[in-house]
Amino acid sequence: MFRLFLILPLLVLLASSAQAHVNGVSYEKEKDGYTIDAGYGAPSVAQDESTLMDFRLRKDGKDVPFTDTWVKITEESGAVVFASGIHNAEFGGPRMSYVFPRPGTYTVSFRYENNADTLVDDSFVIDVTPRKEGGLNIFGVSLLPVLYVVAGAALGVLVMLILTLIMRKKSPLISEI
């Protein structure tokens, strides 16, 4: 029973990473018989703040298997600020985090690949607002994600301690640990 309480936080983490995509803005489009579904983490993207993006591909209502997504981010001037392949992980799918360096309009181009074969490609535009002043920033980088992780870890430890205390009172085996 005690092991279940140790494994429970891991199961919650895995379930949350298996969502369709991150909460936030979703770009969905039908193209070449596929349903392209790309999402990014916030309705408003700001300079120097981390933005989580994910990519999903469906056909006839079912997920299409693919090995990776090639992603390229360009500024309005045409300058490429990011280009890389993102592996389609077994848990969570192809996800990436990116920090936009300047405010402005960016184009996120992406193509779904199965090994070296292109299945479908597309792009969408993101408007990046100037850096948010104030708040928890050091060198222009937001500390909120770090705060969320620390708070989540502290809450997890607190819950585990409470559950351990409850189980110790009910089970003589755990009280000896």
C-alpha cells in the first residue's frame, strides 16, 4: 500500500503529459487528408518568457504515427531564430520549449515526418509582445516556472508526509520503517 503512494505522483505526471496538447492556443487545420493540431502554452506570448509548443497529427479521427516534427521559427524579417527536429516521444509526443528573443511577429513552420518521409507541413503566426516588466524576473527571464515547480514539489512532499503519518497509525508494518 505504501508503494502505491510513492507511485501515485508519477502516474499523475504521466497522465498530464499524455494530454492532446498544452493548455493555451490551438492551431488546427485540415490539409492533404490530415488534421494538423499544433498548440502553444499561452494565449499571449511575451518576449523572454518560455513558451511550450506541441504538435499532433490525426487522420480520420485517429492519431497518425510519425517519428518527428521539423520546426523552424523565423522573424518577420525572414531571419531564422530556431530550426530543429523534435522527436515524437512515446509519452507526451513532440513538445518543445522556446524563448522568443524579441517582440514582433514570428512564423512557426513545421513538418511532420515519418523517418525521412514528409507526411504534411504547415505554419502559423505568433505575435510576441514586449517583455512584461516587474514580477519575478531576473535578467528578463521569468522565475514563475521555477516557483511553480518548487511549490508543486513542496505540496507533493507535504501530501506524502501526511499519507505516511496516516498509514503509520493504521499499519504496524509501516510504523517499523
